[in-house]
Amino acid sequence: MSTVEGSFRDKVATVDKTGKRIWMFPQKPEGKLYNARTWVSIGYLVIFFVLPFIKIKGHPLFLINILERKFILFGQIFWPQDFFIFGLGMVVFIVFIALFTVVFGRIFCGWICPQTIFMEMIFRKLEYWIEGSAAEQKILKNQPWNTDKVFKKGLKWFVFWVVSFLIANTFLAYVIGIDELREIVSEPISHHVGGFIALVVFTTVFFFIYSSMREQVCTVVCPYGRMQGVLLDKDSIVVSYDYVRGEPRGKFKKNEERSNGDCIDCMQCVKVCPTGIDIRNGTQLECVNCTACIDACNKMMAAVNLPEGLIRYASENNISKKQPLRFTGRMKAYTAVMIILLSVEVFLLASRTDVGISILRTPGQLYQEQPGQQLSNLYNYKFLNKTYDDKQLELKPENFKGTIKLVGEEKLKVPKEKYASGSMFIYMDKSAVKHRKTPLQIGVYENGKKIQVINTSFLGPFSDN
């Protein structure tokens, strides 16, 4: 989308015509929206750095242990058998992002995305503190390597590395748990070589991203910016320039009756943009909806006694046709799909059992003749205890008369967070076996309460008639 004739461009704003990267030196933003983003970021960072330390009954509140395929979400432990719940959860999240983008554009990137929060609210502020304003940073970059430049650059990279190390530690705590991370940090490196290497790798990656890649992560690596091209429409609310009110542009002159549009062409919206775009050219790939341009424009409008909101959250139809937000058919469709998926996800979570159970007839084994006119089948069982407490279970026939006997075990005990597997026999009278395969239902009980029913079959000598 473009609002000015000839303002279309065929390259990313951070790359010149020769393909060389243009380094961004955005001015430090200030204003109401920036202050609001700061408070949101503070809340986000507190949660991010504190969450790994929170435990319930000695266990982490949140853990994504990919190595052991063990996941803990808000105190509830999930195992690979529950992966379909995670899969559906990811689908729900993607649909939510699509729906959110259709309505509100890329606001997630500017307000909630970890990349933006870490870059703009931590590393960028440290850079302003060490190297100075955007103009001072540009001078420092272009000047020869002297004592001042070596000191400032060295200090910045050291601080960046320390912060990256803290982020890497926290990130690793989400994967292996805070207790194991504490051991890696406090004990000799030789005891935890793998953990130490992972910590160094994570630190290096974060340092490289925030010292070098920066906005390239949003404009080149992340696919979300490209997704918005097919998700946005003229009713989507995005950071927009009101070209109806702002054009034609013209410099502001004191005590002069203004005949141009309200845009005074001060370029402040461009100077504060972390991705280097001119929002007046319309919605663009690089725009992360950080609202820095809104604050900058509002400040200039107030300074020249013109109404604020020349750049604001608005839709194309809101600007061109003065239409309010409409709940379009596409929004309704996404919402319907979202509600259905959420309902299924809630049902799966609510019906999820604390014990994963598998009982299968042993492959290659036929029935066995037993004394007393009985037949037996051999089965393999596998139980997964998904909780933090040891469990003692009991197996009972549900739809048949027979006996269930464990091999080598008197009672079925399943340790906390572990598997219990073995073999068992099911005995039935010959007279009760009428078919080649007789459907069986086995009840699983804990403390006398039925927690699940397992379906299997009993192999007999008779054919179906």
C-alpha cells in the first residue's frame, strides 16, 4: 500500500541498492504508548525471569524438557502420550494469531514478542546509556578506533554478553529445570560438559542476535511479516498514517495560515522507527506496530498546535471512508474455527487421565489350555504415572467372568513420573469363549475408584458361526 505517488519500493528498508545492510540508529522514543509498552515489558520480564523459580510441591510450575520429553504446564505434567494435546494447542495458537492479525495487524510483534521486548526494552536502552543518543551512536560508529570508541564498544559488548548469559540461563532453566541449571553453574565444568556447552551456545546466539542481527530477525528471519500480507484487509487495525488529513505535506512555518495537509514533513516518524521505514508510505513488511512513530508524531502535532492522531491505530477504510471497525465475514469464520478448536482442546485437557495405560495381547502367542476347563491369554501391559505421587492400581474384569493375574508381581505399583511394565494372564472358562476373538473390557481401579476402562480381546479356539 502506498499513499504517495512514486513512493513504492522494491527492497527492504534496511538494505541499500547494492545489497549492503543499512545500520539503523533509531532515536529513543518517548510518549504515552512507549510508557505503556515499557510497563507491559516489565511485567513480561518479571514473569520470564521468575517463572523457572516457582515450584509446586517441589516441582517446577513450568518446564519444557525436550530431551526427556517431559512437559510441565502450570503444575500439570505432560508426556509424549499427550503430544496430540500440544499439537492441537499449536493449531489453536496459529489460528489465534491469524485471527488476531486479521483484526489488529502485527500488534503482537510490537508489544508481546520476546524479540522486540529484549531488543527495544533491554539492549537498546543499554546502548543509549553506554553510547549515547542515535546521533552520538552514528558518530561513534564512523569515527576511527580510538580510546573512547574502544572503551564504549568494549563496555557495550561486555554488558550485552552478560545480559545474554542471564537470558540463556533462564531459557535453559525452562528446558532442564532450575535445580539442574544450578548444578551446572555451581559445580565444576567437567561434571556438566554438555550443559556448559549448551549454555555457551545459547549465550552466543542471543548475543549475536541483539548485537548484530537485531531488526533483521523481524524483517528477514521471522515469517510473520510475510504472513500479514495475506491476512490483512482494509478493515484490519494497524499503525496507519492518515493520508487524507496529512497530504499534501509541507514544512511548518510559524504564524502562517496553513494550506497544506497536517503532515509537516519533520521525518520524526522515520527517525524513531527501529526498522527504518516511512509509515507514510503505508503498511509495510517491516512494520512491527511498535507505535514509536505514533508517539513521535503526536509530540510534533502538539508542538505546532495541530490535532494529534495523524499517525494512529486505524484501518484503511477508517481513514479513507471514515468507517468504524466492522466484524467482517472472514473475522467471523476465524472466530468460529477458534471456538471449535478451543472447545476440543478444553475437552481433551478435562478428559486427560493421570495414568497412561496400554494392555495388548502378546504378539505371536496363542491361547493356552489350563486345568479346570479354562483358557488363558498372555498380555503385555504398560502404565505411565503422569503425577508426582506413587500409585497402586488394580485390574478387574468388566464385561466378562474371569481372573487377571500379574506375572511376578502381587500388586501393580507405578512409581511417580515413571513407567511400569510387565506381563499378565487372563483366565476364562471355555464355556464363556464363544468366538475366535472375544472382546474384553478391563477396569483400572485406584483406591476402589474406577479411573479408566481398557478394551482388548481374548483369543480362543472357536470360529465365528
